[in-house]
Amino acid sequence: MRSIHSALLRAGVLMPVAVATVFCLATPANATATTVNWSCQGTVFGISQTSSMTTSVTGTAPSSAASGGAVAITLTPGSSSVPSSASGLTVNNISNLKMTFPTPANSTLVSASASGGTVSGTVSTSGGNVVLTVPGPISGGTSFTPPAVTINVTAGASGTSITSKYAGTSYTSPGMTMTTNVALVGNVATSCYPNPSPTLTTTTVS
């Protein structure tokens, strides 16, 4: 009983930090990716800990577009590995992974879709945001690639630039969230925001 209690106590202190770094993306081969630095917070047993991690995403968009014209922006996350353990405890899986993108600046959102990847995901739009959801669960010790997100917009006024980026400004207004299931601990919720938030694509409106 004492050993289990010690493991849980250790988990309560260490797991939020470990889980906050679970989701690690690698740069796709033969592609130029943008590095995104995230500030993350995990909470378990009422204890919150902060950490940081780095991911990559490849953005594709036309360099220019006419005002009122159609513009397609595709954001492709890199491949990811889920660790088999963290802080000495088994990571069973991750689930309910969400990545959020606001409607690109100086444009009007028309539609969004998900494609490709090695795991299934869906895209929804809410409050001016595009949200990619990968329900999972994705087992610990496995690798996967999230679907690419294509955001279709109408270009805004001439002389502006359409820019895309991740959403998120704080732990309570995140750009990425996930749930990690850990042995002896259960589900650990993690929220992350880009810090700073880089521009992923730029299209000049003429």
C-alpha cells in the first residue's frame, strides 16, 4: 500500500510536467516546417505544473491573391510519438487531441476539411475558429501523423495580408489540448498555447 501511495504522490508532482511534453512533433521529410514553441500546463490530483514543448507544422498557401478571390491554406502537422512511459509510470494512451486555428487574418472563412494522416480526425468551425479533433485513443509507444487541415477563405481588402497561425493566448484559452491516460493516475488534462505564436502562412492581397 505504501509503494502505491508513494507512486501516486510522485505522480502528482511529476506527471503534469511529463504529460505536458508527451506530444512531440517531428519535421516531415523533404518539407520546410515552422517551429512552434508551446507553454503547457497539466493538472492531476489538483496540482498544476507548467512545462514547454516544441512542435512543427508545414503551411502551404498562395503567395498572392486578388481581393474577393478564393484562397486555400493547408496546415500539415509533423509526425508524432507517444511515449510508453513518463516519470516511471506507464502511458496508456492519449485521446481527444484538439488543435485550434483562428480564421486567417484579413479573410472570411468559407469551409475547412481534414485529410491524410495516419489517424482519423474531424474538423469543425466554432466562434471563428477551425478545430481539428483527433479522438483516439492512440496507444503509448506508438507513432502517428495527425491529418492536414485545409482552410478555405475569401480574400479581404487589397493591400492586406492573409496570415494563418495557431489559436491560443493562455492556459485558459489554449491552442492545443489533449487527455493522457496514465497508469495509477488516470486521465491528465493538458492545455497549451503558442508562446510566441508564429505566422504559419502569408498571402498578399492585391
